[in-house]
Amino acid sequence: ASIGAGKVVEMGGQWVGPTQDRVLALARELGVETFPTYYEGRNLLQLRGKRRSYKGTIPRLGPLALLDIDRVRRRLRKLAGGVSSEAPWSAAQAEELDSQTLNTWIARRTHTKRARALLEVAVGTVLGTSSAEQSLLSMLSYVSSAGSFDALIDTEGGAQQDRFLGGSQEISIKLAAALGDAVVLETPVRGIAQDGAGVVVEAEGLTARAQRAIVAVPPPLAARIAFSPSLGGQRDQLQQRMAGGALTKCAAVYPEPFWRERGLTGQAVSDAGPISTTFDNSPPDGSPGVMLGFVAGPEAIRHARRPEAERQRVVLDCFVRLFGEEAAHPGIYLERAWAEEEWSRGGPVCSPAPGALSAYGEALRRPSGRIHWAGAETATIWCGYMDGAVRSGERAAEEALDAEGWRL
């Protein structure tokens, strides 16, 4: 979204981090540069009614809570080491891991409410769900695809380290420009039929014929396409059991990033709601100041039902509670509820329900005849991220070329 003077604030996916090599290579190829997320100073934590500042990723919570969090991080690291992101259903005790929620697993390994509250915020921001909606196996596969749990939540050295100059959509815009008329927008696909000769894709106002098709939309959206013949029970059951997370991005634009003068990064974590995490989302030159906040999981669905004026009021109240009265009156306020969008229906990623990955996961990437599956959910490295999306597209293209005997 434009905020004037040729500057933008992103209301969709925006960050990129170390080891996300494929999307960074694509950005370089297209001439899209990156710049670091602002993280100089101290972060804020509001937990169980108390507000404090801290350095680094993990706040100072007291020895018992810190021990709890460290225990969970170490145990996640160890368990994820035994779960392949390529085939988590083949892990030892896959069905047992898949039969329990992440919430249940965390509850058994923590003794403090503060640790559980902080871990819940982390899960909500990363996945857009509550921990009660996540299977342990699915979470371990997600951690494995990123390399570590810390990589998912960190700014410096993690998935939130950098941003794209001009916004990440510059990558899509420049790719589309290079493809020219081959890219057709605002033409939703309603049906895909296949036989021994090829595929026929029926869209609104357009019919396309090809030898193979790559479907790169999230599984819940793919489930809304009519396939002929049917995809078979395993794929269909998987699509029925994968749901998008719910995240709402809220951005307040101020003349300057006033929090920086106070030695703050603009990053905060809160369990008071509805905003659970914040980031400094200002342009690279620091002007104007943009405060970004996330509403996550079930709270995002509740937030969407509030009248527009109330939504803005409660979000700005959160910013004031964290950063002071200067946050009360932004020049611009923007909000995007991903779960309310017709063509995404949630985000940042779709997660399989408990029990689904071990039972139906083998159909996630397996081609259905002449139909190949791509999209961030199918990635084995950085699943759910833009890097994973790029990797999945490269993999699906190679599959299609191989199947037709076109690769040298």
C-alpha cells in the first residue's frame, strides 16, 4: 500500500532471511534489492500485566520461565532432527507425534504460565494458529524445513532479518512483466480436466490446453477447483484437512519512528491482545515511521468481526500501551485481514490438522497424473515462506519437464 512519496508499506508477506537462497537469487536476477529490518535498541515485552524491555530474542522472564522455554527449544530441536521435512510421515513414531497437539506437548513440558504465554505468541505469529490447532508432527516438520525453531522467530540471523526494497511484490511484478501476455490476471480457474493427451483448464472467460498443469495455490483453494477425473481419496482428504492460518497485519504511519529516539527497536511481544507482536516497518531511510502489528489466530477472526472504527481503536490502544501516547494519532492507519480475503483465505501458511500429515501427507507433492503441485506448503526447505514457494515452483517445473522428456 502506498504511504506517499513513492514509499510503500507491505500488507502481505515481506521478510527474507539467511539460507533463503532461492528467493534471494531470484530477487538479484530481477534487480530487487534488500535492506535490513530495523532492530537497534531494546525490545518490549508485555506479559501478564507487566511491561519490560530486553535485548535479543528471548526476554528475561525469571529463571523458571527461562528454563521452561530453553527446555522446549532444545526438545524441539532434538525431535525435529528426527523428522524429515521431505517425508515427516516416515519418522519414527510419526502417528504418535501426529496424534497430539503442540499445545498438549508444550503443557507437559512447561511449569510456568509466562513461558506458555510467550510460546503461544510465537506460534501464532509464525503459523497464524493457536498451538491447539497444530499437530506436533506438523510443527516438527516446519521447524526442520527452516533449520531450527530460532530461525523462525529471530530477526537478526532469522526469517525476519531483511526486507525487499519497494516491497516483495516487486519480484512478482517484474517476473510478470518478463512473461508479458502469458500472465492472465483476475481469471479464476474453476476446473481442470485431464486425459492421456493433456489437460484442459477452464477459467472464467478462458480455456487453456496444455500437456501438463502446475497448481500453485494453497490446498484449501485447490480443493475449490473441480478436477476431472477426481484426484483420488488421499489427495482429496488431505486438502480437506489443511487449513490456512489467520493473521491480520495492522500498520500505523507516523511522521517519524519516535520509538527509536527512546532506544527501542519497535519490536514487542504482548499477551494482552489483540496485537501480539510488533515490528518497525519504516522505509529504509526511516521516514515516515511505520509501526506494524500482528493479530494472530482465533483472535484475528474475532477482530475481523469488530466494526471498522473499533478495530482501529483497539489496535492503537495496544500501540499506546506499548510505546506511549505518541502512538495514538497516526497520519495513516492500514489493516489487512488475510483470513477475510477471497483468494487467499488465510495465511501465512496452511497446516494439516492433527492426524492428517501421517495419514495423507504422501499426497502433498505426488503428481496427480498430469497435474503437479507447487506452492509454499509443498516446500521441503522453508515451507510456508516465499523462499519455499520459489523452491516448490522450481521443483514442479523440473517434474513436468522430466515427465515429458524435455530436460537435457
